[in-house]
Amino acid sequence: MGLTLGGRRGVAPAERCGATGGVTRRHDLRAVSSLRAGSATSRVAAAGSTLTPMTTTLITGTSSGMGLHAAIALARRGHRVIATLRRPDAAHELRSAAASAGVELDLRALDVTDEEACSSVVAAVQEQYGGIDVLVNNAGLGMVGTAEQLSMEAVEEQIAVNYLAPVRLTKLVLPGMREAGHGRILSVTSVGGAVGQPFADAYCGAKFALEGFMQSLAPVAERCGVHVSVMEPAAVASSFVENAVRPEVEDGPYAELLGAYYRRTEGAFAAAQSAESAGEAIAAAACDPSPVFRYQSSEGATAFVSASLADTDGERVLGFTRGWLD
Ligand code: NAP
């Protein structure tokens, strides 16, 4: 199959990038059936379904929210889903959602900030299933605070979870995808990856960084048959707000502005998209037969992002974010 890119038609991506094989994967089904329930690598099994050669998808942060729903939605679409969680003991909701949906998931423990764990999970999945076709970088952590309220440790934590971790996983899966001549990497960023928002300095900084990395990678990876995309949700009803790190000191010179920000945020989350709907959007993007770089999970998110992308002097965005502090 040829590629049409920048007028260089007719060269197979696999040939361009030193691929050693085509799209065919080795799927070791015997290894699948040897998994033991209750181990760190356990399977959620639902009656009546069997694993067959299929797209192997690794997704991070599936204990709750859109990651949980995306894992289920991808399994429903026929993917073999490796659903990873930082805390294996927090898999209850995911297990019961999988059972209700009648799908199987391969659950694995993974703290995305743990470099060694990322390497070994990727290697084990590649070994067991013959490769990873799709990576969904979903795990993420919110953080509230304006510059002066943020310790450098807090900023570094944001970078570690929301930027370095997806970059690390991307680097780990790329060689296999390049060699196979195909793959899909979808990173859940945020509208906050395109629109800087008050009291989200560290969070938006990390998400902007991730979008920059992925947009830069996209045209190069595409030459190897690997599509790189981002998903930018707006407010989604999940554990995100509850889990977000808050400033240690909320009074002081920014107390009034922070109060206004909290009130505005409450309003935005009162009309939030459901995590199920955002999870479906992630699954649809990961399966899009004509992938693009930038996806949003709702019309509201598209309107928000487009306002920023067309805002060459930045005043349009500041025109509405200033108002969030009144
Ligand atoms: P969520 O319910 O809080 O889910 C976040 C997931 O990330 C959880 O499973 C969490 O695991 C996991 N996680 C956090 N740190 C991790 C780590 N070090 N290693 C592995 N997993 C880790 O929130 P969500 O809304 O579904 O968030 C999913 C993604 O969407 C995030 O990237 C977030 O930034 C992005 N997003 C959210 C919104 C929103 O309004 N909700 C909007 C735009 C973008 P634990 O259960 O162990 O904490």
C-alpha cells in the first residue's frame, strides 16, 4: 500500500522506516489463556467471549472516568484491551463495567511515572501478543494553582504525569509500531492543551507541552505508518476534579480570584460531558479509519479549542479567561 505525503507517493511506510514486517502480528493465544485471575496481571472475563487475533490496544489510567469507559468501548469494538491502572486494588469499577458490557480486558498494574514499570509492561504485552497496535495515553492528573501558589515539586509532578509519562510510553511503543509498519498513538490532552486557563498554569503547561511533542512527532511517525493524535476534552464528569491537587495555601493575595475561579469551574462542571460519552469519543478516535491529529470529545470542546487556535495575538482567549476571575 502506498502513502501520499508531500508528493512522495508510492513508498510504503514500512519501507521508509526500516520495517521488518507487514501489518500481520503474532498473536499468542496460548499465553492469553495461561493468565491467572487475581494476579497482578489478571483478566476480567465475561462469559461467552473468546480472544481471537485482533488489534492490541494499551490504555493507561483505567480505574475511573473516561479511561475506564474508553477501555470498555474499545473492547466492545473488538480490540484486545490491555487496561492499565496505577492501583490494581482500584479495579472494582472497571471489572464490574467489563462484566456488565460482556467484554474481556487484560488488566495490568502501571504507574505511568515508573520508568521501569512502563518498560516491563510494554515488553510483556509485546511478547505476549506480538505487538501493540494502539497506545492510548489517558492517565492524567489535574492541579489548581497560579504560579506563586505552586511549589516546583508540584510543577514537576504535573510534568511527570501529564507530559513525561506519555512521552516515555510513546518512545517505548514506537520501535515496534515502526517495525510493523502501522500503529496509532492517541494522547488525551485537554482543551487546556490549547487554551491557557487561570489557576491551571502547571496543568495547561504540561498539556501544551504534550500537544507540542505529539504535533511535532506526527508527520515523522506517519512516514512509518504510525498515526499520532490528541484528544481534547472540555469538562467531563469524572474523578478528575476530586483528584486534582489543590494549592497548599488558598488564602493570601489570590484568595478572591481563586474563589471566582472555583465558582466558574463549578458552573462548567455542572454541564460536564459524561465520562462514558468522552470514553466513546476516545474509542472512536482510536478507530477512526481516516485519522486526524486533533480530536475533541464534544462540540463545546471544539468551539473552545478553535477560538484559541485562530487567536494569533492571544487577546481573544484572554478576553474570556479574564472574565472567569470576576
Ligand atoms: P480521572 O477519573 O481522575 O481519571 C484519571 C486516571 O488517571 C485515573 O485512572 C488515575 O488513576 C490515573 N492516573 C493518575 N496518575 C497516574 C499515574 N501516575 N499512573 C497511572 N495512572 C494515573 O479523570 P478523567 O477525567 O477520566 O481524566 C482522564 C484524562 O482526561 C486525563 O489525562 C485528564 O487530564 C484528561 N482531561 C480531563 C478532563 C475533565 O474535565 N475530566 C478534561 C480534559 C482532559 P488513580 O485512580 O490511581 O488516581
